[in-house]
Amino acid sequence: MKRTVAFILALVMAVTVAVSPVSAEEKSTATETSKAMTVEEYRNMLTDGYPAITTDQYLKIAGFLTTIHRIFTGQILKPKEHFNVVVDSFVQEISDYALERTGFDMVKVLHRLPDINKPAEFVVNTFNLDTTQMRNEFFVARDEARESGDDTKANLLHFLGVYMSIIEVCEIYAEPVDENGEVYRIMMRFTYKDGTQEETSPGIHINTVTGECTNVDDSGMCGIGFNFNIAEMTMYATVGCWMRNFGFCLFYDIAAGSMPWFFNYNTRRFKFDYDGKEWMIQAWKGNYIITNGAEVGIYNREAEKIGTFYNSVTDEEMLEMSMQVWADDELLVDKPLQKHWWINGFRLNGRMYFPSTLTLKFSIVMPDEEMLRAFCESIDNHYRKDVSYTVDGLTVNVTW
């Protein structure tokens, strides 16, 4: 990585010098100065990181993708329209707070969302559909699916009913849910093409004291499997997140590695046998979209299995874990001791750090001496030799 960056920087300097209208002596001086500045800047970048993507940069990328989409759908000659989103003062205040801490303007992005109604309008106009009747039919099917326990199907039918109704305005606001006014529920009010209004909650509850943004259950905000702490600007997975059903295998890391503009992390796998099963404790640290963070997951499978797939551990097999992520002497993520199968934290703070410059410290409380010994031996035998640990009773404290 460092050699690649150095080569690119050297190439840029060479091209710059070649096209500059200066004398040979000036070229030599300029080259020496550029090299010195480049090395210094690179060292600073390793230590201090580099700015995360800004709101305007994000909007430029989104605008480019929207333009490509408009070209292929024949919309390029029509005026560009944005989805009509209105937020209340509570939501605006949260956005302003996040903007001050991270440099990312959530409300500005919402106001620049492209009009998502076009495909729905095309279908409705082409087949002369009654949006009111169609919405009612979708919602009846939704209620039937929910009664049968199929929440995934119910959520999909609800989305289709809302989307095919042609949304004219989406108002996002907060309402208190407790007498003290400490917890607020985010609400969305849709005004449809037929004039009908509907209020719904996307599944976000905000505690103004702790800063926690959660759902009413363990499914995470909006059912995505993650909660968010506004005070810490940190996203983290719930124990019951949907990803738990998919375990882990080598393909997941390969897939993430194919998208370095979204995921850029290092990982270490520690495999060992315990209690008649093959276990894997895997750690990650690095960049996740516009955040810095880390993960520690616990997985196992039946003995002598072929392949790289491991199951997420059961509730009975979960262990107490804690985790910290450091960038030099700055504490980015601090997750206290808790029983989990996949402890993690991803911090928004306006700067990105190279994975190799981050330090991950985590602890795991083992159930007995046998598992403690097996895990420690897997660290000792790891070919990288860049992970250290200490033992305190049944607790392993790992530094990477």
C-alpha cells in the first residue's frame, strides 16, 4: 500500500515537473521541494488521517450517478426534480449537531434526493391504475402477512403500497413518547397524489439524554440491525441483527475487498478446536464507508467441516466482550463489557485513518481454562505475529 502510494506521488511529481516552463536549475529545486513536501504530507496523513468525504463531494458523486441513470432512462432532456422532503426543528437540530461533529449535512442530502416517483408514475399512467384502490389492496395483503408472522413480506407489501401511491410530500418529524420528554419517536407523514395522508414510524426512537437511537425491539433502527449513538457519533450492531443468520465465510471479506471505496480494512482470523467444534474468532479494523471502526465476531461449526463458512454462535455460546479503537492517542470507539456474538463500533468523526494506523484493543471472558488456552495458542500460532495479548484469570486482553 505504501509503495503504491509513493509510486503514484512520484509519478505525479514527475509529470508536474515535465510540463512546467522553468529552467533545469529551477526544475531541480522544485523537484527537491516537492519531494520534501510530499514526504511530509504523507507522514502527516499517516498520523493525522485525511478528511472524510464531504456533503458536497457526496452530492457530486450522487449527481453523477443520477445523470447516468437519466441518460439510460431517457430523462436527461427533462428538468431534474428532487423528492419533496420537509423536516421539523428537532430533526434539523440533530442534523446540525452531526454536521458540526462530522462535516456531513444529513438534511441537505435529504433535500437533494432525486424524485423517486417517476417509475411509479410511469406504471400508474401506463395502465391507468387507481392508486387509492391499489394501496388498500397492498395494505390488506400486508395485514394478512403480518398476522401469519411473515414480517418481511408485510414490510415489502407496505413499502409497495406507499410507493405506488405516488408520494407528493414526505414530512419527517419527532413526537415525545414519555412524560418527561426525554425519548422521541421519529415519524413520517406521507401526502399521496390522491390527497390522502398517512403517518408511520420508520422504527427510530431517540433518547435525548443518552443520545441512543434505537428501535422498540432488538432489530436496530428501521430494522437494519444497527443502532446509533448521537453523542458518540457511533453505529453498532444489536445482538439480534439480521446478519446473525448468515454467519461468516471468506467470500464476505472478498466481496468487501472488491469495493475498496466502501470498505478498506485489515482482518485476522484465529481458529481453534473447543468442546467438539471448530471455532473462529475474527477481528477487523479499518474504514467502513465514511467511518472508522472495528469488529470482533465469534463463530463455530461442527468438526471436520469443509469450506470457510462458520455459523454465528448461539445465545448460550455468546461471550462477554469489550472493545476500543484508537487512532494514535485518540479514542474513537469504546464499547464496554457486554455479552455478544459480534461486538463492533463505527465512528463518524470527519477524518479517515489508514487501517494499519488504527489500534484495536479487545477483551474476551472465556468460559473455562480449556477455551482460554486454545484461543491463546491460536494467537501464538498466527503467521502474522502482529497481535499481542495478556491474560487475567479467564479474561484475554488482545492488542492489534
